[in-house]
Amino acid sequence: MRQRRLMDGSRTWLVGLFGLLIVAAIALGQRPALLASDPVVVDGTAVPDIGPLPTSVPMPPTNLNYKAKVDLGKQLYFDGRLSKSGAISCAFCHNPGTGFADPRQTSIGIGGGVGGRQSPTVYNTGFNHVQFWDGRAASLEEQAIGPIHNPIEMGETHENVVAKLSKIKGYREQFQAVFGTDVNLQGLAEAIAAYERTVISTDSDFDKYVTGNKRAMTESAIRGMAVFKGKGRCLLCHNGPNFTDNQFHNLGVPQVGPLKEDLGRYNVTRDERDKGALKTPTLRSIAETAPYMHDGAFATLEATVDFLDEGGGANSNLSPLIKKQGLSKGEKTDLIEFLKALSGEPIKFVMPKLP
Ligand code: HEC
Ligand code: HEC
């Protein structure tokens, strides 16, 4: 009896300890991604495994999501009046019809101005540790006000945007209801960021497969996953539930488009080692967001995988993690099948009614 009680006691203690660990994990929870799964060793380096996304997106305590705020942010995201011409909304370059990204090689903004970089997807940006290809914005809130006054994106001044939106009754009312203020830039950024945190690519065939439905992925995609984690060494950088290490690497991608050279992360850190290094992008919904790379250098997943298999491009600062792989034709086909299995359950999208 006594022994039995002792055992029960220790079990309770263990459960308690486990509970405490979970609470600690949630408390540290800005970055739950890295806690989600055990590490895998690839080429001698331990990296977090890929796996299902956490059920909630990390949010700054000063900008928690709730419906009225998300609704307001969604309207602002689709409203061309944030731009000087009245025609360029966020969705112009992050279009829900093309994986919240832009099918153009590099983005074209106000008056046809061509930007130097490909527009990344807004899917799962709520899980990013930093924003932009070079990570120059720390948060979605900070990111959201950038494009408005970028001369080749939306080309409008912040003062004018606030003045224009202040004339619209529906926006005045919603800002009062959500923030208790007049229309202002901070609220605009917070509402857009709140909306972006609801744009999530999840429940893909991959997620279904790893959570128990062994028929959710084709045989070819299952073999492709093994290539991804093993011989292909993709997991070295595309790891964790959002398929990114949130780090910066130089793959020697050929520079196309209006920029001669993209210094990437170097622009932020001024560290020589960061020259030409760009943020590892998520691979979720990757089949929907062609073309690929920071400058849209590759039109297809096939071309992208061929390039990586060749060991990237010639570059004096090439990442040491990029090597010639020697994948067979079949392995490359399987790898691409796996990448296609990362497209999320289509989100039921309804255009917002603008005030
Ligand atoms: C003219 C096209 C264009 C418009 C309009 C535009 N963007 Fe972007 N967006 C881009 C490009 C190009 C990048 C990458 C720029 C870079 O990394 O330097 C980007 C980057 C981003 C990122 C970072 C994603 C990541 O993974 O790092 C987010 C988030 C984003 N935009 C949201 C928005 C929002 C919100 C708006 C509206 C307020 C907006 N964009 C308007 C083209 C555009
Ligand atoms: C050394 C880290 C690293 C490794 C290893 C790596 N990637 Fe990447 N991947 C990146 C970075 C960084 C970029 C963006 C590079 C750029 O735009 O210049 C990228 C871009 C991509 C893109 C284009 C994404 C987009 O949105 O445009 C795809 C697809 C991709 N990688 C798949 C793979 C696959 C498949 C493998 C394995 C065969 C792999 N990667 C191995 C870091 C890596």
C-alpha cells in the first residue's frame, strides 16, 4: 500500500514537473518553434526537425489579436488608398491568389518602378524572427509602415496616408473602436500586423502525414522527405516547423533584375561575412509562390533544385553549408513532390468590404 502511494506520489510529482516545463516553454514562448521537436543530425550538425506548426502564432503582448483589429487590418491590407496613386495595396505584391506573394520576378510598384527584390510570401510571416530578405525589420508592426513611403512601392508619405484615411468615416470609427484613438500610423501598423498573423499556411499533406495519416503523402513525396532531411541536406537551413532557421546564407544565386549586386544581410550588420547572405525563406506553400529566390532568378522548383544540387553559384562568400550533392533524377523528382506537399489547406478567402 505504502509503496503504491509513494509511486502515485512520484507520478504526480513528475506530472507536475512536466506541467512546469510546459508553462516555462509557454513563458519563453515567443519562439515556440525550436521547442517543438527533437533535433536531427544532418552532416554532423544537430538541427531542429521539421514538423507541424504550433497552434498559435507568437504575438507581442502589446498587440494581441482580436476580431475587430484583424478585420480593420484586413481592410487596410487590401486598400489601395494607402498608396500615392490609390491603386497599390499590400495585396498588389502579396496577392492571396498567388500564395500571398508576387508572380513577377521583382516587384513593380507605383508608376511602374521596378524594385530590386522578389516579393516574399506573407504566409507564416508571423513565425519569422525578423522581416525582409535582409532581416532589417524586427517585427511585422515595424515592417508594415516601410512599403507605404518606399518611393518604388507605394510612394506615399505617412502624413498623407493618415490624412486620407482620417477623412473616411468607417476608418475613423474603427480606429476609435479598436484603439480608442484617431487614425494614426502606429494603429495602422498594428492592425495590418494583426491581420498578417492570421495568414497561415498549415494543414498541408506533410502536416497530415507527420501527425498520423500515413496516406496523406504520396510514396514519391515520402522518399522526397528523406532526401530533404538526408542526402539533399536541405534541413541544415530549412528546419523547424516553418522550414527556416531564420538565419542568413549566401547561396551564390545569380543576380538578375535591376540590382547589380545585393549585399543582403551585410546592409544591416556591415559584417563582411554577411555579404550576399539572405534570409532562409519558409518553404510552406512554396509551389504557389514562383518565381524563386530574393531576385526571382528561377522560374520553377525544378530549376531551383538543380541549382542547389550543383552546389549553388560561384561566389567568394558562398555558405560552407552549400555543397554539390549529386542527386539522381529520381531523387530530385521526389524532392519536388515533397515540396509540393507543403502547400497548406487553401484558406477560405473573402475580399473585405472597404469603408
Ligand atoms: C510594390 C510591391 C510591394 C508592395 C505594394 C508591398 N510589398 Fe511587402 N514586400 C515587397 C518586397 C519586394 C519585399 C522584400 C523586400 C526586401 O526584402 O527588401 C516585401 C517584404 C514584405 C514582408 C517581409 C516578409 C518576409 O518574409 O521577410 C512583409 C511581411 C510584407 N512585405 C508585407 C507588406 C505589407 C503589409 C504591405 C502593405 C502595407 C506591403 N508588403 C506592400 C513588395 C511589396
Ligand atoms: C545553407 C542554407 C541552405 C540550404 C542547405 C538550403 N537552402 Fe534553400 N534557401 C536558403 C536561402 C538563404 C535561400 C534564399 C537565397 C536567395 O534568395 O539568394 C533559399 C531559397 C530556397 C528556395 C526558394 C524559396 C523562395 O521563396 O524563393 C527553395 C525552393 C529552396 N531554398 C529549397 C531548398 C532545398 C530543396 C534544399 C535542399 C536541396 C535547400 N533549399 C537547401 C538556404 C538554404
